Amino acid sequence: MAKNTTTQGKAAAGSRQAKIQAARKSGGSGGANKIVVATVVLVVAIIAVVAGVVWTQASQKNAITGGGNALPPGVTALGAGFPAFPDVTPAPGAPTLDLYEDFQCPACKAFEDQLGSTIEDLAKAGKVKVVYHVKNFLDDNLRNDWSTKAANAAFCAADAGKFQEFHDQAYAHQPSEGEGFTDAQLKSFAQAAGISGAALTTWQQCYDAGKYVDYVNSVETKSFKDGVRGTPTVKLNGKELDLQQVGTPELFTQAIQNATK
Amino acid sequence: MSTSVDEVRADTIPWYRRPRVLDVVGLLARLFLGIVLVVAGFAKVGRPLTAQRAVQAYEIMPMGLAGYVGLALPFLEIVLGALLVLGLFTRPVAIVSTLLMVAFVIGISQAWARGLTIDCGCFGGGGQVGAADTKYPQEIARDASFAAAGLWLWWRPRTLAALDRVLFGH
């Protein structure tokens, strides 16, 4: 290169120019054939995107399933919420409170820490009908399956009449986001919820079988279709509450009273 | 060394006289947009439900279609980003990438205008957030800066160290 004289340089540049012009005329005979390369790249790109979508869909189908049409006690259909506190007879005109939660959602824990006991007191007094819609969408984002497993475990506890107790244990001991629960931890929640002996064996069988996994998946799908885009979502008589406006036990109790007919 | 050749060529071929610095700016624009696209794409791979929901949360397309867009988008971003990093077919890829960014800006703007409270899901995540947690201006500004890089390459696809130059010589 350094030996290039001015004349040689000009000649080189001239032939380069000619090559470019030739390439322009013939569509790329100067270097690699641009049309051929473009076709190859385009085909590879399309295959990559299509294969990506197909692969993703296949991996989505491998998500854990189980239980088929099994419904937790009191639930009327797949996708429907779980009516908590089955032993309480609600007062006439008591409003319905729909809670949409995911056991791995930190904002749900914050909500439970703030208002959980208030809701529980109101529900036990028959002043509000609480319906839980336990979601599992965070599994996908956190790339684990602990939302589903914890939800399944909670409904297995519901079989023993201990849903609320299990639910409270799970939020009280929620791991930091992404870490997930452990099988042993979920079992310890069941025990702390008051399940023991033969009932614990039944709980374990239910948990291992994933009895309510399909039900939880159905709730996830149904609630998203119903417009629930995040957790926690709280609906009072079907109307979404702005949690910033009912953020204290007093304000929340007031909102329940206002909704009572 | 090659300076003499360049000077000579600059005499005969006027467009080559453009400062080398423009080629470097082009390279930086290519790497910036390319790396951003690859990173944004990989952040969404393996989280299919989240990716679908992120697109569905914009409430522009029917749910089913939005779901497929959500599944395809990560791979489209990776392909576009990889081609930009390689500098292969810089202009067509830059055009598609710019239009993609413009589409994102439109999507975010309409969500903002309609009062939806969503995260853009640009780098994974997405979906509804609290009304106080939306970041629409920042998200639009960020995507606009990506679009600017794309526009540069649309206007001037010639860049330093591009596969285009190796393969096609221009």
C-alpha cells in the first residue's frame, strides 16, 4: 500500500469506480452478489423469527399442569374466584371484595401487611364477602413455578379448611422477588396453618399431585380476560378500588361501609 | 500508508471526501441501536407470557394477534440488532428498526393519551403499573434516541467496519 504512487492510485480508483458502475448495472457482479446475499439473509431472518415463535409456544405448553377440572371447595367453575371464610354467614347487604393476588408479588405482600388483618376482621364479622383470585403470571417473568405451586398448596389447604391461614403464612414469609419458595417451606406453612396428622398427609398428596394447578391457570387466564392487568387488584362490588385512596385500615373500612347496602 | 491512497481517491471520487468522522458516527449509531435491540430482545426471550401480556396491555390489537406479536418481537429485535452490529444491509435494516421505534413511540403515546397505566415492557416486564409509576416521557425519549440512531443510518448507511463494505465494497 505504501508503495502506491499517485498514478497507480488513480488507476486503482478508476477501476474501482468502473467496478462500482458495473455492479450497479448488473446488480452486484463486482463483489458478492447482493441479491443472493439479501435473499439468504432474509430467509434466515424469517426462519429465525418463525422458529423462535414456534419454540416459545412449545415451551409454553410445557408449563406445569395438573388436576384437570378439580375445583377448590366453594368454587363453581374453572376461572372463578375462591370464596374465603366459608363458615361465616355474611350480613345482609354485605359487599363482595374480589382480591387478585400472586403469591410471589411483593406489592401484594405490602397490601397484605397493610390491610390483610383489617379485611380478615371485616370478613369474619360478616361485613364483607371476600373472594380470592389467585394468579400465577409472575412465574413466567421470574422464570420459576413457585406462584403456581404456592397457589396449589393454598387450595390444598382449603380442602382442610385452612386457606386463609395458609395464605397469611405465605405472605408473612414471602421470599424476596425471584428467589421463590421451597417445597419444605410450603409444607411448613401448611403445618403452621394448623394442618396436621392425616390431614397433612392428604395435603401432601394434593400438593404432590398438583391437584389445583389447572384451576389456578384458569383463574390466571380468566382474570386477564376480565381486564385485570396487575396485582394486587382489588374490586369492591365489581368496581376497582384505587389502593392509594383506601390505604389505611380506617379508609378501607369506610369504603366497605359505604358499599354496604 | 493508506492516507496517500485516500487522498488520491478523494480527488477522483468526490463523495469519498466526506470526513472519516461521519463513518465513525455511523459505526457508533449502528452499535448503539444494534446492541440495544439485541439486549431488549434477549430480555424477553424465555418469558413468553410476560412478552404477550406486555403487548396486549397496550390494547391496540386484538388479544390473539397481540399475543403473536409479543412472541415474535423478541426474535425480530435480535435479528435486526445482530444485522446492525454486523453492518449487513445497514440501510434496509436501519429503516425497519427506525419504523419499529416510531411504532413503539406511537404505542406508548396512545397508552399515555388514553390514560392506561402501563410499563412499556421495552426491556422485558411490562403490563399494568400504578398510576404514579408510569414513565411515559422517559420511555418516549429513550425510544426517540434509538429512532435518531436509526435515522442517521437511514440517511447515511456508510459506516466504519461494516460487513456491507467487505462484501459489496461500498
